[in-house]
Amino acid sequence: MATFKTISSADIKTTKTVLNQLIDFVEEDVSGSTSRKSYQVFVTSSTHPDATNSITSSLFQTVFDQDYSLQTANELFDVTYGVFSGSTSVASASTDTDVNGKILFTSQSVMMREKINIYRQFAQTLLGNADSRFRAPFSSTSATDDIDNPLFLCFKRLFVRDGIKRETFAMRFFQSCSSPIAGDTYDNIFGQTAAHPSSASVIFTDVGAASSIERSQFGGDVGNIVLSSDTTQTVGLMFYQKGIAVLDLARALDETQIMSGTISSVGDTATTTHSASFIPNFVNSASMDDIIRHISTERFGTGSNTFLTFQNNTKINSTLVFCRATADEFNYSSNPTYTNSEGRILVIDESQQGEEKSFSFVTSVGLYDANEELLATAKLSRPVEKNDEKDLTFRVRLDF
């Protein structure tokens, strides 16, 4: 029969620690067609007189670390786009509202209600009100800091864990993209410069977030994403516990630069030639898939370099139980072979005076409840000798 010793509250301590893991994503994961999955849940009507061709599009796309058809593929993050209902982008594309308050849009715009709803969903989740407006810096009350055309990057729980560590976020972003190629689409077009000049690449980071802590009642801790070369320029927000980055496209790139190429269309042909500014023309006329495809392939890069990195936080709650064995305790075993046929302890060691001493080797520690039912067992890496000359304390750590 085992020997029990009561553990007092003084022998139990609780502690919290945080582990950090470095996470990085490479360009080819986000730019690759096989590692970025679209869902195509949106379809326009093909019965309208001006819509002989329907458009099929996703509301968001998921980036994987390899071919998403493989069972070993891990989801990295979701990417989507939204627009604020009171923005100039919506005003330039809307024509009126119906009797139910639904905004009506021109035939040249695509998925505007869906883009507005995406914005409202994130505002509800992160700000607590679907009608709220994102601003960067987060605490700003100035209309000049409004984020009306955000790109949302939602990192998966597998990589965020309990949150993103402050001042570890960094993202490489191309503020311009490559020149148009005849017959090409929005995957690889731009109207002014050669393919990705070095000056077009910038680094966005959350430097300074640790010293200026801001919090949203619903979204948790918030940090401002700034331009690394000029931290006075804020380009977005990072919600650390949620693992969501809100990037203001109007400030992250040149919204007035001319985009030229072909996009999905509801007109007489399957695609239409488009040449106009990124905001509002391109983001209004392009489907969600067109926007995400362009940003994923042109703004994040297509090579094998890292384009985004951060450290996550894993919070570990630990209970430390100190199991103490004084000199006169646990010097024998409850194993039946430890006693003879008369029930007397078999002694191996004899002192110089002929006095017999018992000893044992501790190999494990069991934690029991009040009913002497085993709850947990801690195994030692090697046996530890216990005799009447040793006072030992074993620390059992329970992490959760």
C-alpha cells in the first residue's frame, strides 16, 4: 500500500509564463495560385439586359503554406477587402437608394454591397459597432485618418496562438507594381514604371506599439502599423489578440496611380479593359477575387523571400506542487518484494555499527485527491536515492 503525505496550500504555487515563436510567411505562398484558395460563393445575375455574362467571385481567399489540395497543408491567413459605406469610393459609384434604404450602384461597379458588408463585419468584431469607422492612429478623431478602403489580413490561430507580440510585426509591401503586358490581367499589370523597382518596396511595422498601448473594448490591444522609414506615417492597425491586420490601401500605396488591364465584367464580354486610378476606380470595378489576386501577386512579391513576419505569444498557466520528503520519510518502498514473508523490511545496507538502514529510489511522484484517487503522475528522468540522511523536495509542474 502506498504511503500518502498531505500537501498544504503553502506547497502549491501558481505562475504564468509567455513563450514566443517566430512566424514568417514567404512570397510564393501568397502569390501562388495553388497555395491561395478562392471559394467563389458570389455570382451575379445573368438575366439582366446589361449583364450577358455573370461574375463568380469569393468574398475572401485563404493562403496556405503549400498546395492547399494536400492534406498536410496548413492555413496561414485569410485576406479580404472592405469599403466604408460613407466613403468617397461608395459615393462615386452609388446612384440612389431604394425604398428599403438599399444603396444602388452603377453597372460599372461590382460587389459593392458585399465590400460594404465585409467592412461592417470587421467593425462589429473589432470596434463593437458595425457602423463605426476604422482610423489610424487608432485613437485619432480626425477625418483625415479614416480607413475607408482597408485590406484585412486575418492570421490563423495556429500561428497567432494567444496573440501577436508587440513590435515584432513587419511586412514588405510593393507600393507600385509591374508594367502591363499585352493581353495580361490584373495579376501582373501597372501603367507607369518597370517591373518592381527597388524604390517601390517598403517595410510596414508596428514599431512604437509597446510604448503607446491602446485598447479596443471588443478587439483587445491595438497597435499602429507605420512606415519603417518614417514612423510618423501610419498605414494601418494591428489587433494583437485577434491576430488581424487592417491595412489602409489609400496610404499603403499610391491610390491615384493608373491601373490598366482586364478584369471580370458583366457587360457584353467576359472581361473588360480598364484604365483608371486604383482608388476608387479599380476597387469599385473589380470583383473581390480580382482585388485580392492583384494585391497577392503584385504587392507582396512572387519570390521565395519572406514578406511578412511576427512573433506570437503562448501564455502558459502553471501550477507548481512542491512534494517534500523529510529525512525520516519515504525511505522504503510499498513494493511487496521490499518485505520478507513476515512483513519485515528487507534491509540491504548496514552501517559500520551493524545498524540496518533502509533506503529507496524515487522514480515517480503521484498526486492524489482526498479519496486517494490518482490524478497525475510525474516521472523523474532518473531514479533518486532517498535515505534517512537526505531531505528532498520534488517540484511537480502542471502546465495548461
